[in-house]
Amino acid sequence: MNNPTNLFVISAPSGAGKTTLVKKLISRNNKLKYSVSYTTRTPRKNEIHGRDYFFVSMNTFNDLKNKKAFIEYANVFENLYATSREQVQNILNKNQHAILEIDWQGAQQVRKSMPQCISIFILPPSQRALRERLTNRATDTKEIIEKRLKEALDDMSHWNEFDYCIINDEFNIAANELAAIFSAENNHNSTKNPVLIKKIKKILV
């Protein structure tokens, strides 16, 4: 990349495989550093405080927000999420690329406060595949799955606000496309690519 360091914002609807792709990317490149988000939600099985998220109380979250400690924050499925301004800056100061995994609402805020960021949206190959992934994950009730699917359709409508979009059908292909964006060798995943736009519109129908 031309810039020594940069902030990358990666968003996706729940179940699109964003977290798995990001973990794979970081394992392949030691210049990439994951910025851990704050959240008020309860940890899922195998999630660790400080590694997956900083799990905090509502009072702690609001205190940090009032102190302007966050670049962005959002309410997702009735839980609050946010990105630490200090943490992102520390990563960039260490000559590493900072990666944020946040929803489209947070991405909008980051683009306003740090317009030089590079934004990437991850899509499932189809709505049917998304339903299967959410069901097979076996972490939510049927009611929550239906709610997540409804929210996902709204999330996916914001894909064209991002610089790049990756359709996560074959994991290894998607992982390579994501890596190519970080090495500035990928243009066909640009959201201005007419071929990609046609594929995305088929998913959203």
C-alpha cells in the first residue's frame, strides 16, 4: 500500500462469515492488527474478554461514550458495540494496519471521523445460505434467527456505501480476495465493478 498504515473497516450481516475471514487474514499477515470492540452483550461460548470483545456493563459503556473514547458506537440486536479511539491510534502508531469488525452504522461514523479508511462489506452467496449458516451455528433460538434474517436484509442494502464487497461463497476464494484488497492488488471487488454489482443484486432479490 502507498500509506505505511491504514484503517480497514469490515462489515457484514450476521452469518456472512466475516469473523472467520478476518481471523484467517490476520494469521497470514503480521502487519494486520485486530481492534477489539467493546460490547454490552453477554459472551458466547468460547469467547474471551479482551480477545473477542471487551465485555462491559451498560454503565461502563456509557461512561466511556461520554468521555469521547469511541470512534463509533451502535445498537445492534439491543446490545451496544463500540470502537476505542485510543486502541486504533496505538495500532497505527506501531506501523500496523488496524482492522475494525463493525456493522454498517458504525462504518458510517468511522468514514466521517476517519475518511481515509478503506471499507469492505462481506455478503453471503444467497439469502438461503445465510439462513442455513445462522441455523447451523446453533447459538440462537428460532425467534432470534428470524430477527437476524430480517435485520440482515436491511444490512445488505448498505453494501454500496463501501469501497469493496466480497461474496463469501467459497471460503478460500473469499479469503484470497480479502488479502488482495489489503495488498492493493484487487480491483474486481470494487463496489463500482458492473460485474460484481449484477451478482450482488441477484443476492438481494
